[in-house]
Amino acid sequence: MNNLLLLLFCFIFGVLLRRFKRMPENAVQTLNSFNINISFPALTLLYIHQLKFSSDMLLVAAMAWLVFGLSFAFFWSVGRWLHLSRATTGALILVGGLGNTSFFGLPMVEAFYGKDALGTAIIADQVGSFFAFSVLGVTVAGVYSSGRPTLGEITKRILLFPPFMAMTVALFLITVAYPEWFVILMKRLGDTLAPLALVSVGLQLRLGHIAEHKRDMALGLVFKLIFAPLAIYLLYVQFLGAHGQAIQITLFEAAMPPMITAAIVASDHDLNPPLANLLVAMGLIISFITLGGWWWLLRGV
């Protein structure tokens, strides 16, 4: 509950700071840059290093990759059908295809399933969502950004993307024990991600943009909050016959609202920033209702 209140209040603070013009014009870019270059890499170095790899991770971790693949196929098709701009299509694929399985997802899993369920949730987040974001998400951002970058430029962006670099370092050091001072430092720096990200979203929120983007916002949220978890449910439960609490938690994480960091990267690549931030802000609000519904439906899985 404390984590959820933190997200809510930081989002409100961002809205109020914009309303009363208490932040400079470049505040959003500064906050996003701090998160991408410092906060997110710090969390990556900390949590990737703590992962314990095993065969039972596969189904849990695959969820995020499958959802992103569905997102690409769905929004690429819809974009061609509705003649959406490249920036809008890219924003929908990127933000609609990645869930907030960490800062929102972990507190929600703990609230609905208890602390014992967090191990599965961390696998879904770190091996699933984070890896998918670092590889597929950054690639889509590069492809759909202005200028149509070459394969070499996209590869360079991925390899030099600070969270991806941190993930690579963490994997190489996974058998090396971190000193206590380093763990504390990374945790303190990583703790800044969620508050700064929600302040940034609040600063960028324009309620007037809802009318302008209501169709695209509805497409993104219906896909992420309803269609994507339903597709994973049909695949995992109905087709593969998977059951148990780990599957319940995986499906619950599939129903999380759009990832905050995906919206930051979308904005950084000029992929329809108003739409990207609306997806995150409205998704957080609506998901309080939809997640309760998914929890109730998944009880018998």
C-alpha cells in the first residue's frame, strides 16, 4: 500500500507542479535522462545480479516476450488499417506491449497474493519484461523514431543504452559477490526511479490531450489491460494446460498497465509523447479496477 501511495502522490505532485509552473521547461527531459542514465541502470545492476536461473523460469519469463510480439503484430496491423503515423504506431507498440511489472506490479502481486508470490513476480519482471524492453523495446523505439535509422545505428543504440549496458555487466558479475556498500548505493539510486518517473508523467499529462488521443488511447489500454492477458490465459491455461499459483501470478503480471520506462523511452525518441504518457497515467488508474477483476477470474487456475 505504501508503494502504491508513493506512485499516486508523485503523479499528483507532477500534475500540480505543472499546473502552478513550479518546474523549468526542460524538467521532463532532465528527469527522464536521470532515470535512463542513473536510476534504471542502478536497479539493473542490483536485481539482475540476484537472479537464480532455473528451468521453471521459462514459461513465466516468456510471457512478456509473447505480449510484446502480440503488440507488434496487432498495432502494426491496426496502424496500417487506420493510417496511423509512424510515431503513433511506435508509441502503441512500445508502451502498449510492455507492462509495469515492477514498480506497480510487485506491490499489486504482494497485495493480492502475499510476499511468497514475489519470487515469481520478479522473474516475470526481470527475465521477462526487462529483457524484452532492453532488446525489443529499444529496437522498436529506434526503428519508429524519426530518420529511419540503419541496422547499424539501431544496434549501436541498443548496445549503448545505459540499462542494457548495466544488464550486460550484471550478467558477467552474477557469480561475484557485491560489497555491501555497493548494494546500498545501487538500492538508494534505484529507489529514485519510481518517484521521478511518476513526477515526469504528471508533468506531461494534459487532460486536454484525452479528446485528441481518445481512440488511440482506448486501443492501447484495451489491448494491454484485457486482450493481452486474455491471449496469454488462452495459450498457457487452455492450450498448454498450465496451472498453479506461478501461472496465476504470471497472468496477473500480464494484465499490468503500461510500463513507465517504456513511455520515457517513447518520449525520448519523440514517439507521440502525449499519447505515451496518457497510456501510462490512465492505465494506472483504470488497472485498479481491471486487476481486481483478473484476480477474481484467475482464482481457479
